[in-house]
Amino acid sequence: MSAFSGPPEDRAAIRELLETYADAASRIDKAPWLDCWAPDAEWITRCAVMTS
């Protein structure tokens, strides 16, 4: 049993988003990685700030 037991459509959408995120991050492909976030999202680290 998984931690999330919502509707199958939601589970599929979450999995697709996670797979898209992981693929873009592993290829260091900024555009599709940023597409995984909300339009007003900020990713802040000690080295950089990225906005979508």
C-alpha cells in the first residue's frame, strides 16, 4: 500500500510529474525542470536562485 491512496488519475498525474522532474534533473535540462513547478515558484540554494 502506498502513502497516497487518492484517485488513480491523481496518482498517475503525480507519477508523471515526478518522472518528468527526475528526467529533466538528471539531464540538467532547465526548461522542462522548471515546467514542473508553479509559475511563481522559486528554488533557492546557497549557490543560485531559479525562478520559473
